Amino acid sequence: METIPKADCEKIGYFRKTHGVHGDVVLEFEPQFEYSIEATDHFFVELDGLLVPFYISDSGFRFTTAKSAIVTFDWVDSEKYAKRLVGCSVYLFKNEIIDEPEENELMLEAYLLVDEELGEIGMINQVDDYSGNVVLTVSYRGNEILIPYNEEIVVAIDETLKTITLNLPEGILED
């Protein structure tokens, strides 16, 4: 039986505690590994000095904060089994690590936000990322409003004029 060489892997976090009674565990991870964790279907868990593969069950993963997630594994179906994983280090192969994509959204600060139907809305004062949910803070009629940013609502971005045109959802600008 071949073992997984630790030199080929990178530690991404550890299991902090169990969650519930059905074998779920809470993974604490370093924020730079968020995209890698989201894309994988397995983790290597260090048990007795060896890296053991554990496969994530379908819809068995959800982020709870920017540094933690609840994970459900195939074949781990009891709190007793999950308790064995608490405190164990978690790894991925180095070639599975995804570099964070460039934060193009963050470059939208000081852009003029334009709605496809309403026209000019206001300047984007701030861009925040809440666990993968990008929110634009915009000055609109003397108030600051928060607009959820999603690539599906982008109509155009003009880097020369520093404008972004969106197709805003109905009711988002209503008082």
C-alpha cells in the first residue's frame, strides 16, 4: 500500500470540533486556501502520522465564516467517528492549491455606478467581500446604500471612463 507523501501536500487547516450528531466537523482553515477548499472533493487528514483521504459527500460542505466551514464526509456518519478527527491537521496536494483570483472587484472603488435603466446612481466608495459575497457601497441621493455585486448583473465596465453599468434588481434602490 502506498502512502501519500507529506512533501507533496500543504497543510490548509485543522478540524476544530464536531458539529451536530451526524458526523459533521468544523474545518478551520487559512483564508488564502478558500478557493482551493471550495473546489476540492476530498481532504487528506493526518491520522497517526499518515495522510488519509476523506471524500466530501454531495452538498456536504458549507462556509460558516471567512476561516471556517462545516464538512460532511462520506462514511463518517456519527459524532463518535467525527470526534476522532477533531484536532487533526488537514492537507491538500500542492498542485491542487488555487491562487486567489485577482480582485478585479476591488478595483471598482471610485468608479461611477450606472444602472442600465435608471442611469447614473453614484460613486462606489467601498468594495467589501463577505465570505465570497462582494458588496458595493455607493452614495445615492445623499445616502450610502449597499449593492450586492454579481457578475450576472454586469452590463459593461469602462476602465477609461471609470464606469460600471449594471442591471440592478428591482427594488434595490427603493427607500
